[in-house]
Amino acid sequence: MRFLITAGPTREAIDPVRYLTNRSSGKMGYCLAEAAVHEGHSVLLVSGPTSLDIPHGVDFLPVESAQEMYDAVKNQAPYADAAILSAAVADYRPVFVPNRKIKKTGERMILELERTGDILGSMRTEFGFSGVLIGFAAETHDVEDYARGKLERKRCDMVVANDVSRRDIGFDSSENEVMLVYPDRTELLEKAPKTQIALRIIEHASRLAQEKGASC
Ligand code: CTP
């Protein structure tokens, strides 16, 4: 199977020396890429900037901004059997990006932001993707409900939900505990190293692909 996996944060330029980003380390996405290769699959990893080593055996496509990730996924989606979008994509970017450094003037400054393209939300619509689609949801409360909403709105086969209010898992940690939210049920993957969680997610993705294949 060919997996397309997104990982890491994005960077949205404010001016030539500054940007907006988030705390994603990229670990979960890189573990997923490694796990998929380990299971004998072919992998394209589309990654925002991280400090991680590129996993052996993956095709690697580095990007910076949400728009670059959007374009890369749009171009590559037709070649994938399964897409796992684990990147923490910026939801907003600065409207105007001057090509010279912004100098400080008054005591306050207002930065105007606009929405970035929703990659996960475009997969079934603009990109016409019909393979296995897995999204991620990082929530601080009502985790399962929000994840199920996302699953339905973005027509995913499964959403991997993280509780980011917990400090012992997620973001920069090497462990995670996630809920796998399906249309008809939810499965808990108890706290374990991200490498283990990743293997389980790849197993679920392969099973979903087999089921899809069987129903076609
Ligand atoms: N995602 C994406 N493109 C974006 C933003 C998010 O593909 N521009 C993907 C992430 O990779 C992840 C999922 O969408 O798989 C996370 O969804 P989120 O941004 O939390 O979704 P929303 O429904 O917009 O949630 P919220 O209302 O919490 O912002």
C-alpha cells in the first residue's frame, strides 16, 4: 500500500525574519511513517519543519507553510491508497507579508490573519480522494464528541483523537494515549510509546483499506 502522511507544524511568515507556528514536534507523524515502512508499505512523508531525522525508506517532501503543504498533498493524493493527516497545520496566516522586516513603531501592533486552506476537509471534495482517510484531532475537552464531528464533516474513515490538556502525553512527549473514533464505535489505545501507537494505527489503516477494497 502507498501511504501519504503529513507531519509536524507549519510556519506562516510574518515578515522575512518572523513566523507563526505551534508546538508540534512531528514525532507522531514520523513514527507513523516509520511504522508503515516497517510493515512493508511505501510512504510519502510531507513534513513541516522539525528537528527529527528523516526515517529510513520513506519518500520525503519538506514544506514550510500551510499553503505549501496543501499544494503538496493535492498533487500527491492521487497516488496514495491511504492518507494520514497528522500535521498541526496553522488555521490562520498573516494577510500581508512585507518583503522587508517590520520595524517597531507604536506600543501595540495588530496582525491581520486569514484562514488557510483546510487540507483534510478538501480531500474528499476538491482533491477527489477515495482512499482510506485518517485525520487527527487535538482537543482539550469533549474530545470524543469533537472528534466524531470532525470525522463526519470531513468524511474520514477514522479520526485519531488526542487530549492535549494532558501534560504526560501528546505534543512534545514520546508517549501518547489516543482514541480511535469510527463512525459506529470508539477504541481506546492506552498510554504507550508513540512507536507502539503508530504501529496500531497503521494496522487499523491497513484493515480499513482491505475492507474498502472488498466493498468495491
Ligand atoms: N488540518 C488540515 N488542514 C488545516 C488544518 C488542519 O489538514 N488547515 C488537519 C490536521 O492535519 C488534522 C485535522 O485537520 O488531521 C485537525 O483538525 P482541526 O484543525 O482541529 O479541525 P477543525 O475541525 O477545524 O477544528 P477546530 O474547530 O478545533 O479548529
